[in-house]
Amino acid sequence: MKKIALLFIGLSMAMGSFAQEAETLEFSKETGKKLPSIQLKDMEGNTVNTAEMGFEGPVIISFWATWCKPCKAELNMISEVYEDWQEETGVTLVAVSVDDEKTKNSVPLVVNGKSWDYEILMDPNFDFRRAMGVNNVPHTFIIDKDGTIRYSHNNYSPGDEDKLYEALVRIVAEQE
């Protein structure tokens, strides 16, 4: 009986720790900061300053890589609802590839093969990744219309796109 009680106590502590970890993942130390100014290239080779992207509404920034299955799963799921999200919230999604020199040539093949209608930026030297505090991918942020990081989530599990949408709607409502 004592073993069962200890097991339940251990499980309770683990679940509490897991819930606390999930909370901190969504609201990381980067939340509340302004979007850093980094020079990146788009797929056509044009230079883009991340702090001056000039979007009218909120921006979702999703760090991903061609070799990352959860990254592609997340971007595929969002792709299915992206047009609705745009109509409702005015959001723009910027998918930032962290593929390095060896794999960056695969980015257009993946993007075109998936028919993603996102702005695609390349970060092969990891400058933007470092500036945003991204350790692993996928890592997704919501930037409000004032350029402030309002939401951060690392990793992907099916259903996370619903949490992202809820946060997006909340942020848009707060800025109206």
C-alpha cells in the first residue's frame, strides 16, 4: 500500500512539473522583448531586415528545418487553416529555415512541394536563431503589430496549432 501511495505522489509531482514546464515554454524569457534586427535572405536572395518586415497585423515566426519532421508537421497543419487565420486576424506567417550550408538548397524543394503560402527566410548562420533564443526546432513565436514578442512555444505535438490560434486571437483582441 505504501508503494502505491509513493507512486501516486511521484506521479503527481511529475505532472505538476510537466504543467509548469509547459507554461514556461509558451511564455519564455523572450516574451515581451522587441523583435531583433537581423539581416536574412528570402528564397529569391533578397535581403530582409527582421525588425522592419512591415506587416500590418500580427506575425507568426516559425523556426524550422528541412530535416525536422515535427517542423514540417506543424507548418503543414497551419497551412490547412492559414487562409482562415489571415482573414480573421490579419496574421502573416514567416517560416525561418535554420538549414545550414549543406541543406539550405533543399528549402525551395520542400516549400514548393508542400505549397506553403508563407514568407520564407533563410538563417544558415543562425544569427536570427541566436537572437531569438531558439535552441531547437520547431520553435514558434507570435509578434504583435508593434513588433513585440508576445508568445513563444517550443516543439510540436498535434493540437499545438489550436493553442497557437487561441494565443493569436487573444493577442489581436488585446490590440484592438
